[in-house]
Amino acid sequence: MSVPNNLNQKIYVAGHRGMVGSAIVRNLQAQGYSHIIVKTHAELDLTNQIQVATFFETEKPDQVYLAAAKVGGIKANNTFPAEFIYNNLMMQSNVIHQAFLFGVRKLLFLGSSCIYPKLAPQPIREDALLAGKLEPTNEPYAIAKIAGIKMCESYNRQYGQSHGIDYRSVMPTNLYGPGDNYHPENSHVIPALIRRFHEAKMGNNPYVVIWGSGTPRREFLYVDDMAAASVFLMELEKNFFDSKVDPMLSHVNVGFGKDYSIIELARMISEVIGYEGEIRFDSTMPDGAPLKLMSSKKLNLFGWRAVTDLEQGLHKTYTSFVENLG
Ligand SMILES: NC(=O)c1ccc[n+]([C@@H]2O[C@H](COP(=O)([O-])OP(=O)(O)OC[C@H]3O[C@@H](n4cnc5c(N)ncnc54)[C@H](OP(=O)(O)O)[C@@H]3O)[C@@H](O)[C@H]2O)c1
């Protein structure tokens, strides 16, 4: 059901230095795509309309993977809400609109599971979108991402027939892997725990304290699987893709399909790292939502499943963490 690969297509991967963008570039290169275009943030500021227009006019790519975004944890989202909504709206509006103006027919927009209502039924299906209130801490970011999905759908609806526009959106669950952010205060749970356990092992600390009860359950997907899913979905034949989505509900969840408690995750990470001390949970600290699992039924219907289990993925991630310490 996928379109035969034309490996000479000119493909622009926006955000190629990020965790997801770099994994998409790895995947495309491994498949033999030979004409991948990338630009650093310094070379091309995607919030700048003129720069983006000039880039598309000059390069005229055939396809775009839009993995550039301003991303961050709860603290950053809470502290800089204006920057999160402005930068993301500008980047995606510039890229999607200029891509359209300069003849790009295929584009994949990367969103996030935070687009879903805070109290969405679990596992979260695509049709939970706009069915309830968002989590307030990252509402500005989520609103920008929802606008990105709706922009893709609107361009498909208005220009699909006349210009052959086929813009798709994917909503990944929590991702981890090489290129993750290990910032001590502003990182996601897997990189934060890898760093903490690694430092505890190196410092011979007898125990590691983890905030919260450890009971919340979360889903994690290895970033190379995310990249594989992105390329897979991009390459699906249009009639087949359209037969499984609605024009105004076209985004596709990308998840692993199974969740783990933070306790299970912490034990697995300590084993992967070889930390032999004790793991303590500080239940006086807040837990967050008890459960967050996406439904990947739609993606499975297309014929795709993740291949890297959590333990394998953590081994690869830790190897890359250690390699980058030097
Ligand atoms: N990581 C996850 O767990 C996760 C989960 C779900 C969804 N996603 C989605 O996946 C996408 C990519 O996330 P990621 O984790 O790969 O983020 P990331 O590692 O922070 O990468 C984002 C990239 O975008 C670039 N960028 C930001 N502002 C830019 C601008 N104005 N002009 C040009 N480039 C700019 C950044 O470059 P600089 O660093 O140089 O600014 C960076 O290379 C996002 O849409 C995110 O919502 C990620």
C-alpha cells in the first residue's frame, strides 16, 4: 500500500539537529534517499517568513518533514508560554504555507500527545481531539500543535484536488533515544532518570530518590521507531491513507502500544546502567496524571508496529548517552 520509493526525491527535514529530525534523516539515509536537504536554525530561522519563502523558492523540495519546533518540559512551558505559542505557530505556518506556494505536495507535520484533553478516555484515540479541556500547563503549545493539524487538513481540503496537496500529521507518544535532552531541570522522565542513575553509579551513591509515588503509567517509544513510522505514513498511497482517515480528523497517533509504571521504568533503567543502590520514591511530590496511553489502532490498521521494546531501546539510549559524555 506504500508508494514505490523514488529515492531521488528532494526531501527537506526541518529540525534535523533535534532528536526526532535526526532520527528521520537516519531513516531516510538508510533507505537510500540521496537528496536530503537540511538547514540549521542559524542558517534558516523558520519563524522568519521571508527567510522561509526564499528557502522554498530556491530549493523547491518535493517533500517536507516538519520536525522543527520549540519544545520543553512543564517548567519551560509554564515560564515561557508566549514563546511556545508564538514560535510554534510561526514556524509551522511559514513552513506549511510556503511549502504549498512552492509546489510541495507531500508534507508530514509532527505534533504531540499533549493535543488531547486532560481527561481523555484511555487509551486516547484520535477522535478525542477537541472533545475537552487541555492540560493548562502546556495549553499554548498544544493549541499551536492543534492549529498545525488543522492547517494541514485545511490545505488538503482546499487544494487537494486542484494542487494535489497531501499533508499529513502524526502525534507521537513520549519519545526517547539518541539525541535526547539531558538537561538536569528540563528533561523528560527517561533522560532525567538515565542521568540520575548514571551519576549515582559513578558517585557510588547508596540510593536515588525519585519524585512521586512511582505508580503513574506512561508509554514510551524509541525515536528510531518514530522515524520509521513517520516515513512509513508519509509513503502510504494517498487513496489508501484517505480511506482510513476523515478529512477533518486526519492525524495519526504513533505509540508503542503498552505502558509501564514509573517504578518499572526506574528498575529497568537502573539495571541497564548497572546501578546497584536502592530506589526510593518521594510520595510527598506530585504524580501527574495516573495514566497516559495512546491508542495506536489506526496506525496498526495501516500495517505498522513498533519493533524496539523498552529494554532494548534503553540499552541503545544509554550507549549513546555514554558516547556523548566525552
Ligand atoms: N521528544 C518527545 O518526546 C516528543 C514527543 C512527542 C512529540 N514530539 C514532537 O516532535 C517534534 C520534534 O521534537 P524533538 O524532541 O526532536 O525536539 P528538539 O530535539 O528540541 O528539536 C527541535 C529542533 O527544531 C529546531 N528549531 C527550533 N526553533 C527553530 C527555528 N525558529 N528555526 C529553525 N529551527 C528551529 C531546533 O533547533 P535549535 O535547537 O538550534 O533551536 C531543533 O533542532 C516536535 O514537534 C515535538 O512536539 C516530541
